[in-house]
Amino acid sequence: MTVLKLLTPDDKLAEIRRLYYATTKRTIRQDLERAMQLLKSMGSEEERERAAVYMDGLSQMRSEWAQAAQGGVSPSDSRRPASSPRDGAPRGRSGPSKSSSRRNR
């Protein structure tokens, strides 16, 4: 008998995120199906909202690749659509700019 591990909400989100970044044209169908199962198993709307950006991205990839296969819009050379969710802090400077620092002297 196989022992199944119960996933925490954070584990479920991490798995959906992993699926998003690892999916390929060949695996999108089963990756999206697995992500949907995980999404449906989340207990609260707040948990599902955290996964929404990855779910939307998976859905967009599936649509783009399906259109390309039918001779429609050709996707870019990358595996990922141009709009992908960001992890971590936004890029750029933090704190006051040099010009504002000079004014405050």
C-alpha cells in the first residue's frame, strides 16, 4: 500500500508553480490537469487566488500552443509567453534616488 502525503496549501502552490515553470508544449495538457486538481483541492478562496497567476499562465500557454499547432499565431522562440508571473521583489533600485538625497542635504 502506498502512503499518500497530505499537501499543505504552500506545498500545493509550490507544485503549481513548479508545473508552470517546467511545462512544455508536449506536457501542457497533463500539467494543466494536475494543476487544476491541486487548485480544486485548496480549501479557501485566498489560497486559490495565490495560484491564479500560474493557472492563467498555464492556460495561456495551452491556448498559444494549440493555435500554433493549427497554423494560427506562431509563438515566440521561448517556451514561455511574454507575460509570466514574477517571483520575489520587483527589479530596480530601492530607497531614495541620488537626486532626492542631494536635495535633502
